[in-house]
Amino acid sequence: MEHISPADALTLAAHAADKQGPGNLLRIVLIVMVVGCVMVGWLLLRGYRK
């Protein structure tokens, strides 16, 4: 196995991360959206209980 310097490894990792797309951002947006829907549903149903 060929030895890769830390600087080259960091450069390769940065290029690989650029190619992955909006994965983490999309995950966060979906989680926030689901939690928001649950909270809105809870608030609406709580109001109709009276």
C-alpha cells in the first residue's frame, strides 16, 4: 500500500466531500420539517380537546 501524506489525504477528502451533494442539509431540513409537523398537529389537537 502506498503511503499518502496527511496534506494529500486532506485534499482527497475535501474533493470527495464536494461530490456528495446536499446530503446533510437535506437530512436536517427533513428532520426539522417532520418535527414541525408533529408540533403543529399537537398544538391543533390540544386546542380541540376543550
